[in-house]
Amino acid sequence: MTDLDLPIPAGLERFTFATRRVEKPWGYELIWAESEHYVGKILFVRAGQALSLQFHEVKDETVYVHEGKVQWEIGNAGATVLDFEIVGPGTSFRIRPGTIHRMTAIEDTLMLEVSTPHLGDVVRLEDRYGRAGS
């Protein structure tokens, strides 16, 4: 019997543990677990690339920097000035609904993200790749 043959622990049976790679203009994400309550992702962001300046109406996410170095921009809804912070491995952020944020990779970066499953509620305020709105 291998680990793959073991039954799924109680409470996790609703998760889908099939990895799905999604290409993005800034790199890619691997979605490794999904349920009606949570989504688990691994994000790879290439050096010099940035996610859009955005916020979410409902989605709540926690991001952990595993490898690399990133610059986070974080502000409250309606903020005209964002706080900047450069962080490396071992740093985590919780991004609550309504929090304006953007991440720019200073080096190739690998991050883990766990979020609520409201993936369609992104509101992009600025995007260098030409993706508009929400």
C-alpha cells in the first residue's frame, strides 16, 4: 500500500487534489486543492513581473513567500497611497476583502496561496498586461 492508496482523511473528502496549471502573463499558478470553501495554489512569478493592482469584494487570501523576493503594495479601499514592503522567504500576508494590493517579483518567486473560492471577484485598478476591469 502506498500513500496514494490511503483513504482521504475525514473532512477533506470534498477537496479535489488534482493539480491544474494555469498560465498567466506574469508566470503561472498550480491549483492543487479546491473545494466549495477553499482553493490552494502555488504561484510562480518571473523576476520583474507584477500582478495587477487589485482588490476582491469577497475573496480572502493568505500568501506565503517560499522562494524569491517580492515587493508588496498594500492599502485600504479608497487609498491613494499604498504601503510598500520588500520581503523574502518565510513572509506571509493575509489579504482581506477590499484590501488593495499588488505584488511585484524582484527575483523569480515561488509562493503558496490559500484563499476562499471566490475567484471571479477580482477588480483590477491597473494592469500592465492590458486585462481590464473585473
